[in-house]
Amino acid sequence: LFSSGCEIQGDTGGNMTDQLEWNVEGTTAASTQISTSIKRSGNSSCGAVVTSDGYAQMRQQFASVDIATDLYVRYYLYISVMPDGEADIFNIEEAGNNDTEGALSLRTDGTLRWFDDEQSVDGTSVVALSTGTWYRIEINYDAADEVIVRVDGTEVINAGTHTGDAAGDIDIGLCPLQGSPICSAADAVATLYFDDIAIN
């Protein structure tokens, strides 16, 4: 449905250009950046760089009509600076950015949590992520059944039942604000990079 290696360069300052490859929003223009130094493959990665309480998000509508069958999302995550408070790093939403159906959060200790569309915690990982390492994050989202989150191929969260509907949008970054279960407009500081993103 969609793939991105964050290879389309931003402006001369390294900031991502809105609606070039992603719809981007942030506290400042520098909140969403293209990095050519921290990358998993190719020439660059997408960065969410928030140095003062705020947010940075990259949004993609992969379907104009919500999809109810299994969705598989894979991306690579590099944590340069761990969030100073629990923050969403991934949201799946109804098409048109209307309602959040589920969200993956990163906590200050490096563990992950999955929230459903009623803002209830459906699962928490035991293994903690560290700074300075690329991780493969996989999310298998079934609107009718379950959500499975894997890190480097190992299942870390399995929400056997959850509340959530069909979806058509994703947000990645730091503290995506649309319907976010735990983030407000100014409560996160972190530096995260994303690469080789795919939605199937």
C-alpha cells in the first residue's frame, strides 16, 4: 500500500518538506528532519527531533476507504534520545485522520505499550529498547481480532482482543496529536529516527 525510505530530501536546512513524501507537522520546522548521518540504509532517514517540550509527526494516508482486514506495518526505529515522558511513536487512524484506532507508545525505560481506541492499555513489552541501535518494529493490526507487535522478529505485545476499527492513516514520530491517548501539545522531549517504512 505504501513504502518510504525517507530518501526524498527536505529543504536546504534539512527539514522535511510538507506533502513531498509525508504530511509533516511539528512544534517548529526543525522538528521533522531528514538525516543523512543516522540512517539504516540508502541515503537518509526521517527524524523526529524535539529538544523542547513539543511534538513531531509524519502522516500518511495509505487508503481513502478504511481497511478492516489485516494490516502489516514495518519500520525501523533508532532512538538517539529517549523520551523524557511516555510518548506515542505510532498511531493508526481512520482514513482522513479522523479517529485514532490504536497507538504504540515508548516509555522512559525503553519499553513499549499498545493503547486501543478507548485509551486502554492492551499490552506492555518486557524487553526494553536502548539508544543507539536500529530496531525493526512490526505491527500486525487486525481491526476485528488482535494486535501483535514484534521487535526484531520477537513478539513483545499480543493484544488478543482489542477495541479498534478499520483504518486508513498512520502517524509516526513523537507524540502524534490526533486523538493521541497520552500526549498533549507540549509534553515530550526526544530524538527518534525512522527508516524503511512499509504498509502492507
